[in-house]
Amino acid sequence: MNRKALPIVAAFLVLLCLVGTTPFTYAQTTTVTFGPQLQVTTIPEGDQVRKTGIIILGISPDVKDAATGDEWWQDHQPITTASIGTFPKACTDDPTKAAYDATNNPQGVTSGGLPFCDAQNLLSQHKLLITYNGATITWQMGSTTGVPVVVCNVLEKDKVNVIPDPKTGKGQQFPQENLMTKLVDVSDKFVCKVRWKSPAPGFYESDGVLDVYYTGPYEIHWAADNILTVEASLAIGRTVIFGSDIQDICVLAYQWWSTYGINVELNIPVPKPDWWIQQTESTVPPNAFMSGNHWVFPDALGPFTSCTDITLIQRDLAGVKPEPGTDPLAPA
């Protein structure tokens, strides 16, 4: 053999050995993807420890009820077995729909009126960042070109007791299944508003805040763990690219202090800093300064780390039980 060819042959054999021993997974992890990419990142601000947004409907065992004279700022009393049947399942922040009271609610109705809602937090705020191939997007105010479109969807996670069909014995995916998660689209109960950053006069940038407002009724069965999906789209010429992210929003009937009988003096309403002075003035109707406040609760879930756990307890105490049903994925 030609001695000059030996080094070339040896190098070729070494290369074959390396290729032959390379794991298949290594080839997968080094695959390069080409093409435009839209990345959506959201971070909830309601409870950054549990990484979830917080919404509180203001339903409480002793919310302001003009018919009985209960004051909304009284210390919450622990819920007992005897009081479960009297738990208010709905409340209102509209005086014209609340029970009439000559002193506290002269606009109220004389029959069929609801109790006033307790302190509410109807806003779940999330940090928002949208990037195109790793960079933020900038566009001119008033422009319709190159502007990311953001859409929100909210799914409620309801728990269902799985009941087998008495005739066939089926209705479960497997014999041990006794609790099923049913997803309900409740997007119509929420409104999303995007607040973009303005890096320079006349321009917006795809970095800002996503405000998610609850606009549905203040009723106990809306207390649940919810999935928030944030989807963004961007038109580039004749091509539309998409990106999405997912977050949690915990809708509570009331903050956990109501369950454990702890004083609520640490609740902070925004933007009215003089709430404590107003509260102590006997001439001010108890609910006159509640509407429009965004209430901040230092620890809305308390010792609970799961929104599902605390909302199941709140619903159960109010008499709202998981509905029975069969698993649609059960074998026929």
C-alpha cells in the first residue's frame, strides 16, 4: 500500500468509529430548528410564592347584610357545622340589588335582596413578554402592521365524582378512578387587557403587563382553580406565527381568614389609603367606599398550597358538592 495513503485511511477509520458509537439521542438534541419563532412568557403577580394569580369574589359567612344589620368589617367567625346551611351562596356590590336598610342601604330592595359582598379582588395581574426570534417587537402607536395580537382563554377545573353505570358497571377509565377533572370554558367571565411598554414617544414594545379582570357573577360555584392560556399571533407579510403560555388563576369565594376566624385588619384596599379613617366614621355607610377598590390580601390561600384544595373546601361548606358523572374516556 502506498505509505502516503495510510494517514488518510487511518483518519477515515477513526471517524467511522466515532460515528458508530454516537448515541441516537445526541443527534436529536443537536438538531437545529430554522424559521421564525414567537415566544410568550407570563409571570403571575397575585401570589408569586405559589406562582398563581388570585381573584377573590367577596362571598363570606358574615358579609354585610342590611336585613340583619351585620357590619362587613366585623371579625370573621369560624365556620361551624351549624352555620353551613346559612352560608350566603351569592352576594352583590350593587346597592340596588342588596337588601333594603333605612340607614345603610336606602336604595335596596325590600324582598329578594342579596347581602353585600365583602372586600373583593377582581384583578389578576401578570407580567408579559413576547419575543420574535429572541428579540422584543417594536411598533408605532396606531399602526396595525407588526403588532402582536394577544388572546386569553380560561378553563375552570371542576371535580366530578365518577359513578359507574349500574347496568354495565362502566363509566370509569379503570376501577380505582373515583374523581375526575372536568374542564369548563369560562372565558366569557374574564376580560384581558394588555398594557405595553413605551420605549420612546409614539412607540410600543412587546413587554408589559397583562390585566385579567373577573366580570362574572359573585356566586360560590365560581370559586375554582382555573387555567389561563395566553396566545399571541404576529403577521409577517403573508405568514402568521403563533406562540402561547399557560398560567394559573385561583378564584376564591373569600380569603382563608374567613375560614379560620382571623381578624381581617391587614387587608389593604388600593387606591384608597384612607380606608381605616372611613371605616371608623359612623356617618359613612359601611359599603359606600368598597366599590372600585382593589383589595390586597397578604396571604389569600393561607396554609393551603393548592387552589383546588381550598376551593373544594369553600364550596363544600356552602353546600356545593361535586356533581356525579361518567368519564367520557371510559371504555365502551
